[in-house]
Amino acid sequence: MSIETTMTRAWQRQAAWLWLLLPVSWLYGFITMVRRQAYKIGLFASYRAPIPLMVIGNITVGGSGKTPLIIALVTHLQKQGIKVGVISRGYGGDSNQMPTLVRADSLPSIVGDEPCLIVNMTGAAMAVCPNRKQAITTLLHAHPDLQLIIADDGLQHYALQRDIEWIVVDASRGFGNQQLLPTGFLREPMSRLQGANVVYHEKAEMIATNNKQAQSTRLTMHLQADELQPLWPSAVEIDGLSVAAKTLMPPIPNGRVHAVSGIGYPQRFFDTLMALGFDVIGHAYPDHYDFSLTELLQYSELPIIVTSKDAVKIRALLINMSSRQPLNDEYQELVHRLWVLPVTAVLSDGCYVSLQQQLKALNINLSKSTKA
């Protein structure tokens, strides 16, 4: 079991031994505070992009729904006629090949899994690099007509000045013991939320209980599960990989399935599948985990359902394997059992109203209705 998995499980159950790490958390908090103040007063240099920049991040370790939110916002802005680009540090990619643009055929091993997913879902202009200034420079060199840049994560990257900040909070997961790393899973103290634009990621049933008037002003989102899709469409050849034709029947609710997840908060994925009626055998891996096809083979007989983020990496593995040799019967059978559960971030009216007001203050006017 990895250290990341051990810590994640300890945070989830608020293990008593975590309090032994409190002195380390105090030191971490002190360094974080000093560093932020140093940027604030100009002791450390920071960079301002030549066009407005919006940062979307969180103050916790682990998934909060940030990537689906970015996809929803980019899609909305594109519909409103706004030329929007995205930058990311490209976590899980090869930093030696950065800065680089992300294209539809980019590999997760080069640019990271989340950037691949964002570009595949939106077609947006995107660049990745741990140095956000270099990412922005690369992006604007290729796309000088952009009006707005959205930074995927980077909330704690104070070397990058920002015009808008949205902080995503997983309302279901909460803040645990409300302590900083490593005692708790907070990257920054909860005081960071004061005066910020905070989007609360809630369960759909929680939002349904709130009245319409409250939803028009609150900044909330929930993830809506879409229809299951085969990871590889039957009898379709993509990048040279052809799978034998076979009628693919999606897993049936009440049926047993393997749920394989390498995201920040796998339990949310498992809960979603259970809410859809599946009998879930959950297999949680660390965030951004590099799967191997051999690992997936161990989950035999039953359908295997993965997230869209993990599907990006698994497809790349299949393409790589097929480029070296034809898929044997065992791997062909695996492909037929692989399914993806896409999710869509559904935002409250308050999110769109707030976005419109913030963009208007930056002289970016949405050309159509407030809501997508």
C-alpha cells in the first residue's frame, strides 16, 4: 500500500495517530503563511498574464470535482462566444517535454491525464508546464486571440497573479479534522475561504432539498452521471487498434461490477455507481495512477467500469500495446468488458451569474444568455 493511500484512509477515518504529526502541520502552516505574505508584499516575484486569468483550485488534498467544473465552464464560455484557453502543471506528464501544447492526440504520459480529458471533452486550446508563466507564454504564442485563460489548479501557486479565484469544496467530504497537512488534508487553513468565491460540490439529492430561490444565489455544483459508454466502440478502428466486432451490452443495474478508480476521491465514484443500482466491487488506486493492462486482467469475468480520467490512460495503453503486436484473445475480451461512466458538472444559476459579473468587470461580456 502506498503512502498516499495510507494517508488518505487515515484522513477519511480521522485516525488518532494523525495528531502525532501536529508539530509538522504547524511548521507547514508557518511556511505557507510566510510564503504567501512574501508574494503579497512583493518580496517574491510574481507574474501577471497579458490577458485575464481565472484560477480554479481547492484547499484540500484529493478530488473535489475541479476537472468536471473546468470542463463545464469552458463549454459554457465557448457557447457564449468567448475564446478561452486552459493551462495546467501537467501532473503525471513528462516535465522534460514541457512547456507544450495539449492536442487531441496527446499522450497522458507526456501532458498528464486531466489535460488530455479537458481537451478531448472541450477542444479548448491548452498548454501544460509546472512553470505557469511558460505555459501561458506557449499558449498565447499559439493562440494570440484568446480572451481568457483558466488555470487548472494553481490556487497555491502564488507566483501566478490572478483576476478571478474559484475554490471548489467537496461538501460531502468536508474538511476532516480541519488540520493542515499532514495531520489533516488541508493545503491551506480554512480562513482561506473567507471572502473567496467558494463553489460547494454537493450531492444531487442535497441540492434538490434546497428551494429554488436559494439555488439562484448559492454557488453549488453536482455531478450528473451520464450513460455508460464502452471504453472502445466495437468494430471501430482508432489509431490502428481494431477490436473484433461484438455486440456490446452495457452492465445492468443490480448486476455486479468491478469499479476501478485512480482519482483523488475514489469513494465518490463508487457511491455514484451504487446510487445507479450496481453491486460494486471497488478497487481504489492513488490519484493519477499509472495502470497496466496486466493489473486490469486480474478483474476477470465481470464488467469493469472506470472514470473518464482513467479511460484516457487505459486507451493509450491499448494503443501502445497494439502498435507492437495484435491484441490476443485475452486482451480482446478485456476490451469488451471495459466501460466508462462519464459525468457532467451541473452548476447552479448562482455560478453563472457570478461568472458573468466577474467577467464583465474584466470587460469580457457574454454574448448570449447567462446560463448554458
